[in-house]
Amino acid sequence: MTSSIPSISPVCNEDISKIHTDIEKAPTPPTGTDGLQSDVAGTLDPDERLLDWSSPDDSECGQNWPLPVKIYHTVIATFTAGIYIPSIHSVTQNFPEVSTVGALIPFSIFVLGYAFGPLIAAPCSETFGRRIIYWTCIPCYAFFILGAGLAKTFPTLIICRLLAGIFGSPGVSIGSGVIADIWSAEERTVPMAAFVVAPFIGTTVGALVGGFVVKTKDWRWTQWTTLFFSVAIYISCLFMQETYKKTILARRARRLGLFHSSHQPISTQTALHFITVTLIRPIHMFLTEPVVGLLSLYVGFSFATVYAFYAAIPWTFERAYAFSITSQGLVFLNLTIGYVIAVGIILTSSRLLKERLRRNNAAIIENTGEVPPSSPEENLYLAMLGSPFLPLALFTFGWTARREVHWIVPMAAIVMLGGGTLLIFVSRS
């Protein structure tokens, strides 16, 4: 995950005067012949004299933007993933050599792409900025969704879905960073909860919509529907502003000529640092930090369990309860109910923890006027609350999903699975 921006600190009058004096003495900044190169070059090695906002009210700081602009960027920070699932039977009809289990591969491989994409997208967003990642990845995502829809062979479908997953993942991996850029810690709870739940709800709604699409058209239209949404999201992203503090300040320094003359737009040393530190660091922490590694594995397992249910729900309710393909899509709404309940718990927990933090640090708040940050371990309360629901949901669904038991019982298990998984997922943020 991307890191939140540092707190804003004011600059005194003497520092401002010094900056203006340095501007007059500064050399002319280098100019890029390519717009993209200039956009990227402006993020590298800014003069250390412009490492913070000019004042707490700096208009370029995302936390000072008008509320509608903040809401717009919060909405852009997420897009959906899983409309393919209801088309599995249609895929087996178009590719007779593919079994029902084999038809799950394009769905599973898409999720696998979601796992690898953030390893590159997240550090790139902290080097080149958030906006350029959206502008680059969403068209690639749409291109490979188009390829999946036009696929004439099953291997082509698998490859296109994998690449679509890789290029579609930045919406999840850097969206939280965008929200942290534009909302203060006091305001961030509701936008962050909305961001976290949006991909989960989007996937369930995608499965629901996909059921109706497959019934009236065929599996290729599940890809066309996704393509239409991705194009609409990309058009919205074209009006997006940069939110990452480092990138904004670096471009400001470049405009004001506060680069050392020895700086090059892109140097070998910078590229080597990016590869050896920025890209390798998450893998190194996963392998060497037990807390990071074990928590990541646990969150990954719970996330995989939910996606396994996207395949299990149609199979179970068709065979055990004779649900039609559209009725199977409605079953996914039980996951949404669980997500909504979990969001209510998240918001209530956040409010209670903040009140306790203020009570326990009343003296510090009185002296400094600032609320000290909470400890990272407090995020695990949500996981402690949600983790029992995961095995409970699995046992209930496994024992009751048969014709002799009313369908409302396995549906209740699905609600528990959705709520418990979201609480676990949020705790690692």
C-alpha cells in the first residue's frame, strides 16, 4: 500500500524570503522535449529548499481542495473487477474442449494479475505520481479487456485476462494513497471505508449484472460491459489532478528553477535506486518481517476465500436449489449485505477509538493542540472481531448447502463471510 502524506507544517517569513532570494539566483530549469518525459522528470530530486507546503493553506495541497473536488477524486480512486463469473457455462459452449473447471481459469488468472500489479504500481506512484499511473494503466486495462472479448482461442482469453488484471490493479493499490493525499486524518474514515468496500461491492454487482448479460447475450458481452465502464472511468480520470505531495512539490520546484544544474531528467543512479530499493523493498519486508509476512498471508487467504465463493455460489445454488442464472446473480447480494454491515462496524469502531485516544491524551492535546496518532496495533481490533466469522461461514455453508436445508441458511453464511472478510481486509490498511 502507498504511504499517507506527511503532516503539513507552516513556513516562517525568513524561510519564504530565503526561497525568493534563491529563486533569483537559481539556474534555468531543464526543459523536456516530450510532455510525458517532462511530467516524469519533474518528480526527481527536487531542491531541498522546497520540501514542504508554503503554508497550511497552500492551494496545491489536496487536503485544501474544495469538497466536491475531493469527492470526485475519491470516486475515481476505485473501479471494479469481476463481471466474468456468470459466463462460465457460455465459455464452455464456445470452447467445447474446455471443462467447467477449466472455464474458471480466466477468472482466477485475473485475480492473480491483481496480486502482481501492485508490486510495480504502488512504488511507481510514489516515484512518478498517482495521476500518470491511472492515465497509463486504465487504457492498457481496457485494451486487454477488448482482447479478451475478441479472443478466438481459450489461451488468448487467459492471457488477456491476466494482463487485464495486472493493469487493472492500480485502482486498488494506489487508491488508498489518493484518499490519504486529499483527506486529513480526522476526515479520512468515511472516504477510506467507502474506498475499501467499493471493489468488493463492485465485484458482487458485476456478477449480478453479468448474469443478466449472459442470459440475454453471451459471455463476450460481459467483456464489452466491462469495457464500457473502463472507458467512462478513463474519461473521468482525464480531469484528475495530481495528489501526491512529493510530485506536486517537485514540479513546483522545477517551475521555479530550484533544480541544481547537475540534475538530469532521468539518471542511471535514480533508475538503479528505483529497481533495487523501491521495487524490492515490499518483497524484502514480506520475507524478513514475520508480522508483515504472516498478516499478508492471512489477508490473502481470506481474500482468496471470497473469490472462491464467486465460483462456488453459482455451482451450489444451481445444483442444490435449481436457481436460474439471474437468480444466482442475486445470491451475490448477500455478500454486499455483509460488506455494508462491516462498514457500519468500521465507522463505529473508528469513532470509539478516536474518543478513547482523546481521553487518554487530554494533556498532550491541551499543550500541543494536536491529537497524537494511534498505534498501528489498534487496527487489528477489526481483524480480531471479523476473523471468527470466516471459519464459521465456511462450516455453515459447507454443512447446509444441500436440498434438504432451506436456501436462506447458506445465504446467511455468505453474509457472515462478506462481513468477516472485509473486517480482516481493513485491519491491514
